[in-house]
Amino acid sequence: MRRLVHLSDLHFGRDRSELLEPLTRAINSLAPDLVIISGDFTQRATGDQFAAAAAFLKELNPPTLSVPGNHDVPLHNLFMRIFLPWRRYRRWINGNLQPDFEDAEMVVIGVNTVNPFAWQRGRFRSRAMRRVCVAFSNPTAMRTHIVVTHHPMEHLPHEARSLMRGAAEGLRQLSECGVDVILSGHLHRWRAEPFAHVDGRSSALQVHAGTTLSNRLRGEINDFNLLEIDKGRFTVIRYAFNDCAVEFSAISSVTFQQMPDGWK
């Protein structure tokens, strides 16, 4: 069995500082095989905000895999956003914008979906698709295939934000390449369920984390996910901050079974 922690939308610079120590303590006590952060380390991509995010990462005992979010690109510094959008992210977080991780039981591929020229919306690029499909192409390895993006690949009907460019086609191709689970954030809303069923396409599992540290809650709560993967079973345990107990604790869980046509 593999255990992953999935965080998103930390937003250092607009974070609830009182949550930082309980979050670090919770993650280290869970001792996952990998910690995944699906973007938005900062609020405005300043050096101080990235330094705070880097200090947090250093306190984590497990290995980490992260992708940038749209807030990790300078918004108001037009020169940097156009010519040097990743300078601070590469310096403080990771020089690799699309890292990967694999072992005997899983393959995790990070995809950078941020488009500095369309700051909020994002895009799924065709070359990223080719890279994912190659990584999932080993027919002899029965492993769980996981993709990490900042922007979701599917929105609920009432979502006001535009779906990222290339999401629908990207999801179709990812399904054909054998993706099992897509982890994302961006919306500050928790969600764990299969993607909408389309005839001829296996249904992958989508898991969104809300915002782990930001005070921009949008009617939800600060949370993160503990993911347990074991032989065709995928359990998502949602941890949320309890203001009374001053700690993150499990508040719900849902388990999916992998069937021939996807997760049920």
C-alpha cells in the first residue's frame, strides 16, 4: 500500500499562520510515502512569500513533489511575468516545473498547467500529454497512474471560472493513456469523485484539495487529503483544521474500487 498527502493552494502571503505548525505536525505524524503540492505556494510570487514556502517544505520529513500554480507567477510585474515567470519558483521551490516520481506501485507525473499570458485560466499542452503517455506506457508494470496539475480537468456546471484551455481533449487523451487519478486544486473546493462518464472512455478519478492555509476559504474549510492506494482500491481521507482543537483531523473518507470501466 502507498500513502500520499495531497496539499494545494497554500498562498503564503495570505496564509493563516496559526495553521502552519499544526499542518507540519500532522503531515510528519502521518509519515506518507510522498507529499504532493498542486500549486499556489504564494499569493503574489514575491521573494519573501517563496522563502516562507521553502521554509515550510524544509520542515517536512517525507519527500515532496510539486507543480506551480497561477499565483506562483508574478501578476503585477509585467516584465517578470513575460520574460522570467519561473525565476523565483525555481530558486525557492524546485528547478523542475514538472517533476515525477515512481516506484513499484505507482507513477506520479507533475504537469505545469500555468499560462503566464492568461494568468487565471491555464492550459494543458500537447507536449505535456506526450510526456505523460510515455511515462504510463510500460505494459508489464501494474502500477497506479497519477497526474498532478494545478488547474482541474473538469468543472461542475455552476463553476464561474473558465475551464483551462485543452482540458477536455487532455482528459480524453489521458484516459486513453491509462491515467487512474488526477490531483488538482485552484478552486479552493474539495472534491473526490470519478470524472463524468463518456462512452468509450474509462472513468478516471478526480481529487481536488481545497486551500490548506489560505484565509480565502470561499465558504469551505482549510483542508488536505490523505490518499491510500492498495491493489485497485483508492481511499481519500479529508483532513480539516479544527479551530477548537487547534489541529488538523480526519473529518470524512470515501473509498473507490477500480473496475474495468473505471473507478466506482
